[in-house]
Amino acid sequence: MLEPTKLYLLTATQVLALLRQNTITVEDYARSLLDRIDERDSIVKAWTYIDPQLVLGQARALDKIPHAQRGPLHGVGVAVKDVINTKDMPTEFGSPLYQGNRPGFDSSTVSILRSAGALIFGKTTTSEFTWTNSGPNTTNPHDPNRTPGGSSAGSAAAVADFQVPLSLGTQTGGSVIRPASYTGIFAMKPTHSAISPEGQKTCTMTIDSFGFFARSIEDLQLVADVFALNDDGPLKDISLKEVRVAFMKTPVWPRAGPGTIAAMEKAATILDSHGVKVEQVSFPSEFSDIDALKRMHSVVANSDAQEAFLREYRMDRTKLAPEIRRLVENSSNYTRKERVQALDKYASMRPIFDKIAANYSAVITPSVIDEAPLGLNDFGSAAFNWFWTGIHMPVINIPAFTGVHGMPIGISIVSGRFFDQHLLEISKVLSEPLMAEGGWKIEKPDSARGTMIFGSNSPL
């Protein structure tokens, strides 16, 4: 068995097994995670709030619960993005407007996790209200000179750095899938509205989705089951030789960098060698105008956000980022007519892509343009993510590949709406050969790799 100080290396599934066997206590486990955070926080900077005494108090309380009454996530450490309310911690939304804000109640998701026995560890960094594309000085655990992506920056970095095994995020464009790819971990963005957003700040009710990060598919499955993500019919066992996948590059493909191009090619080669039927499938021609698609998404997202941030604008607009003020002021001059047309267009597209997905075991598409870019001033682009978010389809990032600088690159596995359990099952099947042969391994980041070179951002 691992030394108590090394328990942070375990996945949630592994920790649960030891806790069930009475091999460890929740307090032992919590202390190991806290030690890891203490060791690495000056470099990674994933947290906005963490209170070790609060964590240990929760851990001791969980240890006192009789085995028969323990929940399915009993004792597992979970980090929470700081736009999701917690009853016993601040929720500041990455905004000076809410500095010191304590909502005094849990979001629906946090409440469900607590009921399942999860150990809520603390709050993780985000950009302002998740909207801006920079903000926190959180670094990529695998190279502190690179961004971890965002806006769920801290949630991805904390899991990738083995500070917690699970974390929560949100996605309007690519704020779950992109940072998972950049930091080399698994993540799931479920079907839109499959998990209630009650108690978290949303930019757009039409598009925003909840999501979560882990270092294994099995751990994603644990969280999905706690949130009751159920398909209509029973799942069937799937072997690789029965799988048929659609590789869909989308109209954004011209922006793909060498790392993503190589990852998609390697994924196709690996799967083909294992008997998977791989088909290159074109994006429907009637939706191939990328500029029209981007404007449709922008009209919907910006119009929703205009309403979402009106309260904050009226509270004190001087404390809002300029791009958020411009949303409320409708500086793009989007009309109500355009909004209706964009909403209707998005709605008409969803069943078409559901039908495409139904013809295959899964759709495979890029997660990112390329490796995490250098610098902490930009989270990178959500170019390959926002469309799937907008049409509400569930997505899982498989972190199987590497780019020219040795940084991780993921690919996205996509299913039709409300086939979340099927997506988990097919992702598990596909990830086995991809993770074995793709080149990226989920391992503790090398603390000796890289030195911060960005002056005032340096924690060293």
C-alpha cells in the first residue's frame, strides 16, 4: 500500500476502495492532499480559497459515519470552480465586485456531492464571471510558462497536479474541454441541462453547461452516476471491433495546428489497427459557413449575457471588466430579431447532429487548436468547442496525445443529446488503445520542469 503521505497519487476510484476496506481514513487522505497543495500551490496557483482546518473538520466528521450510511463518494476530495456557490466558503466569481462574498448556501451540484459523501476541498480560480479569456495567474502544472486554459483554470490544474482527484467546472465555449486538453486529463461536459445549474453563475442559460474533471474515465463515471445521468435504454457491452466512429474535423479545421492534426491522424490509425471502423465524415454543407456559425453563436451568447450581467452592471459597473460592460450595453448592436433567428437556427441544428451521431458509436473531433500556448495572459481558443456546447451534445476529452513541445493534446468524443452514459461507455472503450499508444501518460507533473519567466507572475 502507498505511504499515507502519497495517497494524493490515487484516483477517486482507488481511494474509495481503500476507504471501504478501512485501510485508510478520510483524515489521512485529506492530509496527504493538503500536503501536496502546500508543496505546489506557489507554482500552480489553482486555488482562490482553501481552509485546511475546515477540510480536516469535514474529514473527521466523514470518518465517524458508519459504513452502511456512507455515500458513493465518501471522503473523496472535490474542488469547486469559484462561480459555484458553497455554504461554508466564499464565492467571488473571479470579480472584485464580489470580494468576500459568502452566499451561505450550496449550489445544487455541491449539495448533491455533499449528500454523496464528497469532501468539498475549496474553491478554484476562474476568469471574471467565466467570460473574460484571462485573469488568474494559475499555471499549467506540466509547464508553468503555459496557460492551463480556462475559464475553469484552477479546476483543471488542481486535478492535473494531483492536488485533488475530482473538480467541478462550467462551459460556455470551451471552459471544460479546452483546459482538460491543455493539462492532460479527462473531462466531461454533459448534455446541456442534464445537471441543474441552480446556484452557479451562468453567462447564458441557452448554452452554459456544468462539467467535471478527473484523471480516469472510471472517476468520470462515479460523478456521472451521482448526478443521475441516465440514458433511456440499457447499455450494451461494446467491443472495439463493433465500434464505428465518425471523424468530423468541422469548418474550424483550417485553424488546427500541427499537434492537433497529428493527434487526429494518430487516433484514426490506432483505432483502425484495433478493428474500429473509422469514417471521415463531412460537416453538413448547409452549416459549413464558419462566419455565419460564429455570428449565430455570438448573437445567442452575447444576448443572453446582456441579461445575465445586468444586476452586476447596476451594482457597480466600474468594477466590471470592459468586455462585460460592453455586453450589457450591447455594443455589438444585436437586435431582438437577430436573436430570435439565431436561437431558431441553433434549435434546428440540434436534431440534425443527433441524427448524425445516432449513425455511429461516437463522433470524434478536435478538443483544441494545439498545445497550451505560452504565457498566462490568454487562455487559448475555444474554436473547436463552442459549436458542440451550443448544440447541447455531451463531450468527453481523451488526453491521449502530445504536441511538438511534449505538452498534452486531447481529442473530443461526442454523442447525441442525453446519451451521456453511452458516451461514457464508448469513451472508456476507445480510450484504452488511445491512452496506451497515443503518447501521453497521466503522471505526477515533474516539479523540476520549467521555470517561470514572466516577471511579476513568477512564484519562485
